[in-house]
Amino acid sequence: MIYFLHDAMKMVLRKKVKPMTPKEISDIISTTKIFVNVDGTSVSETDVLMRALLHPEIFKVDYENKNMISFNPSYKEAKPESESGNKFKL
């Protein structure tokens, strides 16, 4: 399965259940290879930080505390209404 970087970041944050630095997140993504850049290179901490900044609806960045990244408290992931349907609700 192919994931976007922000999907891989969500997977890591869900598993760890705590705020993490961009370096910690990029290390886990690179080690597990759940996401690799198109050119085959590993994800950098800058990639992770920039993606978090591009998706404030999903991620919260705490600048005062080493750029710690966590889920935005108001983030609600879309869930299927039923097993057979493909409609989503919040």
C-alpha cells in the first residue's frame, strides 16, 4: 500500500501516543520504510516538519518545545458510515 507522508506521520503518532520531534518521527518512518521519497531517499526531519506545517488541521507544532509534533486536538479522522458504503462522516 502506498501512503502519503502525512499518513505515515499519523501512523507513527498513533502508535507512540505522545508528541514527538520531527527527528524521532523521520527516524521511525525511515527505519520502517512506511514512506520513501519518490527519488528513493529517506525522509528528513525537515520533510516531517514542513508536512506538519502544511497540515495544521491534522498536526499541532509546539515551537517553544523543540518543534514537538502532535495531533491537533480538534482533528477528527473520517470514518466510514458502514462497511459496505464509501461515505465518510466525522
